[in-house]
Amino acid sequence: MNDQLARGRPFFVDIVRDGVALYQLDNHPFDTPKPLDPVVAREEARTHFDQWFASASEFLGLAKFAISQEWNNRAAFNLHQAAEHFYHTTLLVLTLYSPKSHKLNFLREQAEDVARDLIPVWPRDTKFARRCFELLQQAYVNARYSPHYKITREELDWIVERVELLQVEVKVLAERRLSGG
């Protein structure tokens, strides 16, 4: 733990700052966290971007292919994966940490907290928009396993449009961070 604090690892710094020690030796306190070297942080952010953004883009491509084959449920699942990976990209590039979760509403909230430019990606002002996001959230499990999960071409097309916008916004945010801005 102290080695990670000495290296300025954000996850461990957060644990010491926000967590509750369940067990601690009296003669071995936690070290004071050091700042993470900016060059190392940018290198890690680049590695995360290269991995996660590519993965998200692949899922988006698979979703579009599934739509062309009228495999709506498979398309919905892949769109969920694309959105999830774009959110992980955002969090990993901007903070070097992303919670291990598949819950899009949670990941969206976490990403929007550190990147306010992402808020307009998913409008919340119409019943149709809220329904589409709900269908996308449910797709991780229900599109694969539930015979009752149904999604229309119109809903898929709207979700694709939003995920493509998410892709653009995440790329802009990442490029800004990776260029030192």
C-alpha cells in the first residue's frame, strides 16, 4: 500500500483519503501520498486510451453489422458494450481509475462528473430518449438471455447516433488530456 502511495497511484490515494482502515499496525502508518509523475500519468492514460477506445469502437462496428443483419438484440448488447467501454476510456484517461461495473447509469454518472461535456450525449428530456437509454442499460443481460427483450430498429438507430456522439466526445476529451491540456 505504501509503495503505491509513494508512486501516487490514484486508486490507493483515494482509499487512504476516503476509506476506513479496518486493520493497521501502530508502527506502520500509511505514507503521505506523493503526486503521480505527470509523464508516467500521461503514458498510462495513453495506454488506457489505446486499449479501451479501440475496444469500444470495435463493439460499435459489431453493433452496426448486427443491425444490418437485423440481429437487434445482438446489436443492443454490442451497443451496451461500446458505451460501457467509452465510459471506461473516459474515466481511465482522465483519472487513471474506473470502477469495475457494467451498469451504464453508474458509469455515465461517474464519467459525467469528471467530463461535463458528456452530459448532452444522452438527452433526458423525452420519454423516447429515456426509454432508449433504459433499453441500452438492460441489453447487457436481457438482450442475451431474456425472450421478452425487444428493441426496434428506430430505437437502435437512435442509440447508434448517441454512441457515435459519445465516441467523438470521448476522443476529444482524451486527445486534450493526452496532449497535456
